[in-house]
Amino acid sequence: MLAVVIVVAALYFARKVFVPLALALLFSFLLGPLVIHLRRWHFGRLHSVLVVVVLSFSLVGAIGALMFFQTADVIRKLPQYQENIHKKLLSFHIGQEGKFSRINRTIAEFQKDITPPPGIQPQQPQPAGTQKPVPVEIKGGTLSPVEVIQKIMGSLLGIAINAFVVVFFVIFMLMEREDMRDRLIRMIGTGKLNTTTQLLDDAGQRVSRYLRVQLMVNATYGILAGIGLYFIGIPNALLWGLLAGIFRYIPYAGIWVAVTMPFALGLAVDPGWTKPLLTIGLFGALELTVANLLEPWLYGTSTGITPLAVLFAAVFWTWLWGPVGLLLSTPLTVCLVTMGRYIPALSFINILLGDEPVLSPPARFYQRLLAMDQEEAAEISEQYLKEKSLAELYDDMVIPALTLAEADRQRGALDDLKHRQIVQTVRFLVDDLADYSQEVKERFESEHACGSALPADHHGAETVINAFPVLCVPARNEADEIAATMLSQLLDERGIPVKVVPASAFISEKADLIKNEKANVVCISAVAPSRSLHARHLLKRLATDLPESRIIVGLWNEKQDAQEIRRRFPAVSPDNIVTSLKLAVERILPLATTSAGPGYSSQIPNRTICLIELCLQCRIPLNPLKLFDCGM
């Protein structure tokens, strides 16, 4: 913290040095790609730098001169607009008998009524020889024309000196670009060569691209604004277009400053209200189009900072360096955030200001469960489901959240009551997602019914197709049962009949239920951590009582080594031990489908398995009944 205070204090008190240096660095980022392109065209280093710098600053000087003459022309024409301004003021009733004057008079009379008259204070006897001091006020005289000229010339001279300093800094930065990079790498340390190189490349690319895109966007905005103001009839439309493009460099507030001046001029030149209203409409349409369509398309992830960070940076750098800091706020913040990505000591800057998610999806989902915010937890899952499949939602977010809750409960950080509430909330969310699973299944059956695309003889084939039921057996508690419910939804999407055994049933009851259901495939559901013991005990019992059943062991979100897992479950084939719902579906689907009838083998044809694997890879729900009806 002390280091941060020292750095901020140094930036503030030495701003006369750091501001030109920062401006030069900004221009070097912007002009660096042009210099590189000229050097690729076999220009020398010095010639490339001089050509780019001279042309760039000549363009800046020409724009400045144009704005100066346009501003002088506006000042010269202001007396011509006096009559319209007076009529506008009269239209607001600000005359002697206007509404505002009557309001002011009423307020003054009310204050007079509620303020008691000052009482007569008795005179206190003054000691002999003392007198009341007489107040003396010293007023400075008005400045002479010579003093005014001296002040103006002093300000212009200071601006000119700073401009020359910036130009020379830019020239030397572009000339010594590689040498400065090497010195910075050496200062950080050659042992971190890879990290430093990534830092410099990332910061350079982000800032350079941001400045180029911002220049194109603001220039386009200024051109369109100038053309629109010209056709509206606002005088000196070129000046206001240039100012609109420049003020857009100021985050958020710049556009309002830009629209104020042509709006005020429209009030002055137009006897009515048409031109001012059209001016507001023009800037509003431009801002909506540029901010919502053009900027998101062009910027993309070029900055890497959040909108709140842009606003905070604007306030901080303006306080530190004034108006120049406001212009430099976003590029400087981008550099700091990029440094935070690669330098551990500055990682807090990336966490606070960067646009990367600071919490993983399961941690964020689990945090909302801890806060008992069921609505936002459902919103997070629905948002995730827009980009991912239901299996990925369960594997990547819901089951890891259950694992985190169980780990906290075992450490004592989560009491049993809160743990039960979290599990119940997850159950409600999973039950709600069952409707989504059913919609996927119905949509697939309606859009991918393959019987209509086959010859007529396939429809009358006397073939009995069996999709043997699958039983999902929780290893111990309700979290295991919820995971089994998730698996049943994913299998049901593919037309596999599934039944979930209640977690409250005893092991003997589970074995009897499996016998009665004549299940061909049994999946033991166990949510990590510390579920392996219960899953192994249940596996031994089922393997003894039901030797003909195919048993799949699902150790959801298990992070242990695969060999260690196989060592703990020697009674089951290694291929039948899965750690995600997606893998479980891929393994169960071939086991749960078979065919019987004349001319059919009891094994699934290879082309059918290939089709099943293809559908799984493409996230297409697959109904095995439809599959075999099509003659596969």
C-alpha cells in the first residue's frame, strides 16, 4: 500500500515530466505500425520515423489551425444572433413580468416573512482609548493590454514547448524502439524473458489496436456529424464535426459536451425550434449506432477492461493530470491491466479492472447458492446453457458446485442445515431443466424422424427392438441422487428408459429393485469427494447379487489419478469407470441398445456405433428406437 501511495504521489508532483512522456508514448503506440510498414518497404529507420512524424503532426497542426479560424468566425458572427437569443429568452418568460421573476419575488417575500427583524442590541461600553477597527479592502486594478498579451503569450509558449518536447520524445521512442524494449527486459530480469516478452507484446498490441480503432471510429463520427449539421443548417458545421470527433475521446461525458455547442448555436440562429431538435436527434442517432453497432464490432476484446474500469480510470487520471489525464485514461489503464496479467504483484489491478471473469462458473454458481439467491443461480445456468449443452452445464458447473458444498461441509465451514438448503436448491434447478431436456427430445423427434426418408419395405419389417432400461443408483445421499437425475435426463434425451433409485433406500432394497426391473445396465452415482468407499461397497453387493448386469461406476468430478481409481475398483472394467456425465452417456448408450429378430445379430452393428458416436460428437440427441426403425 505504501508503494502505491509513493507512486501516485510521484505521478502527481512530477506531472510536468510524466505528462509529455505519456503523450509521447501514446503517439509512439499509434505511429509505430506505420513506421514498421515503411521499413518493410525498404525505407531506412530514420527516414521512416521522420516521414511518419512530420506527416502526422502536420495533420494535427492543420486541424488545429482550421479549428482556430472556424472558432474566430463563430465569435465574429455572434452579434448577428443576438436578436434570436433575445426572442428565445422572452419565449421562456424571463422578462420583468415573466414566470421566473414572479417565482423569485414570491420566494423573497416568503423569506422576509419567516425571518424575524433584527433586534436592537444594547451598546456595550467601550473601554477608554479603544476604537473599533475599520475594515480595509484592497482591490487589484484591471490588467493592462500589455499584461493580457503577456499572459496569453506565456500560455501559448508553454503549450508550444510541451508540444516540441512530445515530438522529440516520439521521434526518439520510434528510433530506439528495440533498444528500449531490450533495456526494459533487462531491468525486469532475463530469467523472466518469456513473461516479459508476452507482457510487452500484449500491451503493445492492445493499446495500438485500441488507438487505431478509436481514431477510425471518432473520425467517422466527426465526419458524419459535420455532414449532418451542414444539412441541418448549423453554421460552421466543420468546426462542430471536428470537435465532436475530438470530444469522443473523453469517456461517457465527451459526447454531451460536443452536442451542447451546436445545440446552443442552433438556438441562436433559428427563430424556431427545428434546428436545435434536429441537432439533438442527429447526435442521438449517431451515438446509438456507433456505441451499439460499430464499436462492439470493431473493438471486440481490444481493451480488456470493464466499462466501470473506464469510468474509474477517467476520474482517477483526471484528478491526477487534469484534462490530459482524461484523454490518456483508457490507454494507461489498459497498460496497467496488462501488466497485472503477467506480474503477480500487480494482479490485483487485473482483478479489479480487467474484463476477464474472476470466478470460475462453478464457483460463481456455488456463491449464488450460498447466498440463497435461487433466481440468479437459475439465470447463470440458463446463460451458460445458451452456449453449452446440458451435459456440459451439469459436468462443468452443477456437479462441481455440489462438490464444493460437500467439501465445505466436511471441513466444518458449512453446517448441515445450509448444506441441505443448497442441495434442495440444486434439485429444484435440475427439475426445472427437465422441461428443457424434454423440449430437446421432442424437437429432435419432430425434425429428425428418419422413417420418412427410407424405402417402404423398412416400415413393415417385423423386427423387435429392445432398449433395456437403465437404473441409476445413488451411492449414499441426496447429492448422489441429484447427479443420477441429471444422468437420467441426458439418457432420456436419447430415448433410453431410465429409472432413478431413491437415495434413502437400503442397499438390499436397491438390489431387489434392480432384480425386479430386470435392468441391463446399472450406473452407480457418486459425487466427489469421499464417495468412493460407499460406491465400492455398493458395487461389491451388486456384483454379487446381479452378475449378469452391466455396471457403470460414475465418480462425478473425481480428480484422482486414473490408475488409482482403477486400483480401488478392481471388480469393474476400467472402461466402465467414468468421471463425467458426458462420458457416462457415451458408455451407456451402446450397452443399453440391442436388437432381436430374424436376420439380426444380438450385437450392435459397427455402422450403428459409428452413427451413435457421430451424433454424440455433434451434440445431436439420438433415439435408438428411431435408429433401429430406420434399418440401421
